[in-house]
Amino acid sequence: MKKLFCFLVGISFLVSCGGKQPNVDKVIEDGVEVVLNHLEPYVLKDQPSHLVLNEETRIDFEREEYSGLGLKEPDFAEADSRGNIYVVEQYSDSEFFIYKFSPTGDFMKKFGKKGQGPGEIQGISGLVVNKGDHVLISDRSAGKLVEFDADGNLVKETKVRYVVQEVVPLENGNYLARRTAKDSSESRHWFVCLFNPDFEEVKKLDSFDMSAYVPGKPTPGTIISFYWRVAGDRIYIGNEQRGYELWVYDLDGNLLRKIRKEYKPAPYPEEFKKQTEELAARQPDLKLTALQDMPPFNSFFPDAEGRLYVMTYEQGQSKDEIVHDVFNKDGVLVARVPLGKYGIMGRALNHLRATATNGRFYRIAFKENGYPELIVYRMAWD
């Protein structure tokens, strides 16, 4: 076993008040920098720490102009370089799975028709808009990656082996994807791996032990925090089985940094306990038991400046807000900001997804009457 070589390093930064120099605590583990963040953000000179959101566009899917589109369960949205918005449908029996809107909310077209033919899909496990504004869909059910141009025309399809799921194309031509176990030695694990253009496995980056989530054994609740995102030349992976720690890789799978943070566990909400009990009653073989505390985080998203917004389970001042920890490009906690809720909290194995691109924050929210809406905010840091 490789010896763990760990020493504490102090890195000094000037701050704006009183000329003091706070230390950003770091350690080196196996040659990898680990940034040690505490409960409160560091205060760094010339580092913006205050986020202002100004609403720019709102698409209320209850309104007549949108209600006839056939969009039933919007899950998340992505945007291209021109600000056009692609809303992802998750309702399995929908006729189309991608709905395109202008930056001001005008409906433009829908594509990604349900089916098994060329350019048709059976569902979406991931959507990426690349630098050329092409839309790439990972269709787990059909075992393929489908590429459309910005107008929804089919560019190409790439067949994916059945064990490979949730495919994310990388700028270097490789792919990041989750795969299931290939043999008994990997039983009860999920893996996040790099694959080459022929979908041959290049490297395992992380794994999640699913042995507690099998029929016949007590299963700890319905929330699993095993999540990854790609932004430019960086891959970010979070795994609750390590606690509050995010790993940062380059596109070749080299581990560059670990972002570690102290946190106060949030109690498992009563509404989640009720949902767990209802699910346990419907699936008695699963033997679900409610968690005592929530995982340290749910999901995260990057912005163009390299900040990483990590959704905690801490309630903001209003019922619609969840506190997000914001780390700068060096993995240092610089702010804690309340952002409006997005997605459907509490759904089994659900990772909530939002997007920050073009200097804007995109979120799918649900009104009290259950109807969804997409809200776009301009982001300003000072």
C-alpha cells in the first residue's frame, strides 16, 4: 500500500481589511493538493464574494402559449452560446424530449422524437451543448449517443455498449461515463470511467459501493450523492462515501486537486421520511429505512469563471432557497449563497440539476400548484 505522505501547507493571501493575511489551509496527500475549507468562507483580497441575481426571462409552462407544447415533466435546461435554451423532458411517454426556446422565452422547436429509428430516442440520461452549439444526447435505454445540430437535425449516432451509461463527450475526443459492474469482482458497484472514442475503457476515476442498496438488506433511505459534471478541461466528481469532498481531474483523468469542506449535517426532513415510508410499503423487499441526516451535498454546477456551486441541504432564509457553497477555481470556499430551489427534491436517487452559462443561472422550478417554470437570471459578482 502506498505510503500516505501528508503535510500541512500554509498559503498566504492579502485581504482588504487591516492588511491581515489569512491562511488557506492545504495539505498534500499522495502528491495531490487538498484544499481544506471550513464552515465559513475565506476572505480574499479582490475576490468577489457577493452574488446578485436579476431575473431576465421566465417561461411559465402553465400559460396558454406553452401549455399546448406537450411538455409534461421538464427536468433541467442547458443553453448554447447564443443564449438559446434547450429544456429536457423526462416524461417517458412524451412525443419529444428536447424543447428549444429563444433567450427571451419564445418557443422555437421541439426535436428528439420518441422512437427507435435514426435520430429518435427513448429517453435522456444526459444532455450537453458543445462549443459548436451541437446538442449531444446520452440515451441510456437505446445504448447510443445522439448528436443534433442547433436546429435539431441529426448529425450522427454513436453506439454505446450496454454497460456504459450517462455519457458525456469531452473536448479531447474521449468520453466520461458511468458504467455498471463487468464481472463478479466488481459486483454491487457503480464506476465513473474515461473511455476512448471507440468506447474502450481508459481509466476508472471513481466508484460507489451499492452493496447496501439491495433487496433483503436494510437500505439507508432514497438519497444517493454520487455526482459528476464536466466544464471545459476539468472533470468534477463528488461521492458522499468520502464525505464532503470533491475531486478535480483533467480530461486525461489525472487527479489535480481535492476540495474538502467541514459541514454541519442537515436532518432528514419529515417529508422525506414520509416518502421513504410510502416507498418502503410499496417495495417491502427493499427494506428502506429513513436516514438520520442528509448527505453533505446533493449536486453541483460550474460557471465559465471556474467557480463551483455546490447545493447543500441547508435551508435559506425563504422556503424557496437552498444554501450553495461557492468555491473559486482554486477550490477555495469564497461564498455561501442562497439560490432558489430547482428540480423535485426528494425523488428517489434524484440529483437536482441547474446550469450557469453565458453569465446566467438557469433553473427549472415548480410552483405551489405543481406547474413548472423555467427562470433565467443574470449573475453579477461583486
